[in-house]
Amino acid sequence: MREFTVTSTLDTSGKCCPMPIVETGKAMKAMATGEILEIIATDKGTQKDIPSWCERTGQTLLSMTEENGVFHYHVRKDR
């Protein structure tokens, strides 16, 4: 059970590196501090890329799950 409310959803399914990260960066720029972005991806590389991107940019990775090859990330904008 998650304890946050998704503000916006970004579906990058079918896209490969670097597009999920590029699109995540653009989506986060349009969001206000404290808002939550749900990222949906099928690229396995996002398992390392999204957490690394969050660390580099000062955002908070709230959750990371995978079901049937589809990855779901929840990121809070902190900056």
C-alpha cells in the first residue's frame, strides 16, 4: 500500500535508453516541488538509470516495482 498520490504519469513503454531518462527530466521540470511522477517503462536499463538519475538530480525515488516486464517508478520532485 503506497502512502502518496501520483500527480502525473509518464509512459515510456517501448522506448530505449536514453529516452526514458530524457522524458523523465522534461516531465519533472514541468512539475512543482513535492509532486509525484509515476514512470512506466519496459527498458530493463531503467532499473539502474532511474535510481541513478534521482540521486544525481536530488529527487526521491519512492518506489520501484516490476510486473511482467513492466517497470513502475514513483519519483517525488524535491528540487
